[in-house]
Amino acid sequence: MRRQAIRILGIDPGLRRTGWGVIDMAGTSLSFVGAGTVTSTDKLSLAERLVELHVGLCGVLDTQAPHEAAVEHTFVNQNPTATLKLGQARGIALLVPASRGLKVAEYAPNLVKKTVVGAGHGDKKQIRMMVSVLLPKAKVDSDDAADALAIAITHAHHRASRVLAAAE
């Protein structure tokens, strides 16, 4: 008997570029579905840029039809204004799938790196390389899309423990 595949959307939030990646998980087998980047226009106001991200992510959900979503936690940096703007973009990344009734998991960047690369401090090049190893048919056009696929892979590896914890 073949198990029904669970479609997972990974989102790597960013105000300029929000990466997305979709995988199917059937048992322990993972397969690539799609990946890309939603962008916002630098010259627009913050509100208009957030609308662009919202519209773009809604389009991804419409075309990819995921069952679950996973979003990376915000990376806090030295610039509080940049961190705040990233947090607002992350809010859109959480809102869009949640507004469609999807459960949304959140993962720390170090857990994503540890799950995909094997160490909590892998760089973008290592993540992209390991995503191509884990998903050989993946077509990845940016580091943001590769990161989003890594987030989806992390969710696939950790979702069983989340499902068990929710049942308790």
C-alpha cells in the first residue's frame, strides 16, 4: 500500500527576497516539487513591499497546494531597523499559510543547518550543495530558494516528533 504524500512548503523570509521550496514526503522518501523566490520592489513603501510578498506567497500556495508549512525563525542582527523589517516580512510568511488553514512550524536557522548539513554553522554554499544531494531533481535558482527547501526538509525530518507532541 502506497502512503499518501504530504506536501510541505518551506519559507525563508526576507523583505527583498522570500525564498520558497516545496517537497513531497511519502513515508521517509522526499521528492522535489518546486522552488523559487518572491521579490519586493525596493523603491516602494514598506507597506507596498509587504503586499507584494503577500500576493506572491498567495500565488505559491494557489499553484503548489501544500498541506503544511515551515518558516525559519528571524535572524537577529546588529541593525535593529533591518531586524524589524525582516520580522514584518516573516509575519507575512507566517500569515499566508496560516490564513489558508495550514499548520505552520518554525525552525531556528542552526537547526535547519544541522539537519541538512550536519553542523549548526553551515554556509549558503554547503546548504545548496546538500539540498542538491538530498533532492537530486531540485531546480534551485537562488540561495533563498535553497534555504527554503532546507527548511522544508527540516520540517519533514522533525514533523513526526511534532505530531506526537501535539497528540499528547
